[in-house]
Amino acid sequence: MSAVAAPLVAVLHGVNLDQLGHRDATVYGALTLPELEARIEQRAGELGMRASCFHTNHEGEFVERLHALRGTADGLVINPGAWTHYAWAIRDALEIAGVPAVEVHLSDVQQRERWRRLSVIDELCFATVSGRGPEGYDDALSLLRERIDAGTTG
């Protein structure tokens, strides 16, 4: 009998998220990106999934990573950072990836500046978690686990 591999969840962090720990802790929390990613990987394991984390400050690299997800990842947690609000190339790449996705933001973007309230990816994500800090990633992973268990894609 062969073992079935745990579902793979890609976690993509966009522009400026490598500056966690240096940004306003009242808005973004005190964790650094490596600390956040370790937490994400641990939580994914607790849920019987594998997490593959990726960060870049280069939009083209982010797009290329999204392209690579098609047929390789079972789900996606995506926090594009400021690209959320205007990066139509990322929106199109997410559509091409065709994987169930949850949009995550550490801060409550709906309670911040008006320009942060627009998400060009929200219609492609089956859920959005905003304003829950690192716990938002826990929520996103749980939502993906439920979606994968239900056998629902896209």
C-alpha cells in the first residue's frame, strides 16, 4: 500500500513582507517573515498539509511562481502586499494558476486608507482573511484544508 502525499499549499508573500519586524508592529505585528513562515509550516503540518513559502519584492517573479503552481499545488495562501491593489498581471497569473486560493492580509485593509480597500484578486479567491495578524494564516490554512477535503477546486 502506498502512502498518499499530504496536500501541498503554496504560500506566496509579496512586496515588503520581508520587512516584517521593521514595520509598524501595531499594524503588522512583531513577527519577522521567517518567524511567520515557520509558524505557517507548523500549522500546515498540524492540519496534515505541507506548506511551501515564497517571498519576492519583484512582481515578475511573483507572476512566474503563480504560473508554476498549476498542477503542482493543491491550494494557495496569497498575500501580495501592496500589489493586491493594482497588479493586474498578478490577478491574471492567479487565474491561470487555477488553484483554490485564500487572500490574506495581516492588517484590516478595510479600516485603513481608501486605496487599500481595492483588491484585484478577491474575485479569484474563495475567501479573504484580513486583520487577524498571524492568526489569519491559520484561518486560511484551515479554510484550504476544508476545501481540499470537500474536493472543491478553483
